[in-house]
Amino acid sequence: MKKLFENWNKYLTEEIMDDEQLAKLDNAYPLDLPDQVQLYHVSSTPDIEVLDPQIAAAGRKTYSQAEYRAWDRPRVFYFTRLGQEDTGIGRIQGSAYTVTVNKHDLYPVMKDPLGLSRRVDEYKEIREKEFGTPRYYPTNVFERVATLGEREYGFKGFIYPQSKDPNQVIVAIWQPLPATPLDVDFYGD
């Protein structure tokens, strides 16, 4: 059943974006990505089978507290290359896991090629209808982009630079993904 939904989501994503939108998206990625992107997550929790954002948010570490102050949607953070260190704390201790996602499931949020961040009124209307939140309440730009992007294009997460270094790119995904333990030392020690 899960595979059916994944294939359906892929079908919907391919059909929803036209060639111009796909070109904008492809030109905005911070890295030259293959169609299937391998991502890495390092965790102090052993034997993870599914990287679940709800579980990650409940057990978040000190270094991710600032990320959650900026935006509270549960998500799991991933590195885009082996041996990558967090720009704020360096190496993360624990076991490494890998997941594979389609690059078109990741939205380059900092460049916002589809202009989702500018659609404030549409997002406020959704929020008001579904949650009863008054329109005058301020919006969080990340939640606005995530909500519209997930609904309209099937995005599962954001990809963005963690610093000015083009190799320091990370991904935040808000949907659970099956994880595979990495069979090599993540930091190559």
C-alpha cells in the first residue's frame, strides 16, 4: 500500500509541474543533483528503521533548538555528502543512516524558484479554513512555503545551503522515510 502511495505521489508531481516550472526548480538547486539523491543522517539513536520527523522533534538535541525556534514543523535533517560536518557544532556523534529521495521532492527554499513565499493571502486562507487561525495573525515563511509546496507539488522537504560554502548543503524532510544503516564510517576515521 505504501508503494502505491509513493508511486501515486510521484505521478502527481510529474504531472503537476510543467516544463517551465521544472526548469526553474532544476536551475535553483544549490548542488548539481542526480535524479535520485542519496542523503545521510547521523543519530545517537541506534537501530533506526524509519527516520520519523515526529520522533526527531520529540528527541531533538541542543544544536537543533535554534532551528525549531525559527520554524516548529517536525523534520529530520540530512547531510548531502559523506563526511559532512554541521557548520555550528562540527561532527555529530552516532550511527549513520542513508535514504534516497527524488530531487524534485526537495524544494530549494532559499531561492524559492516557484515564488511560494510570496503567496501570503492564499496561505492565510488555507490556515483560516482548516485551523480557524485569524487572517491577521502573522505567518511563518517556511510553513507557508512547505504547506503550498507539499499540497501543489508534492514536496517532502527543503534543500538549502548551511553556509556560504557551496559544499555545505543540508536537507530538512518533514515526512517519514525508511532508513538504511550506512555500512561505512560516515567520517572515514
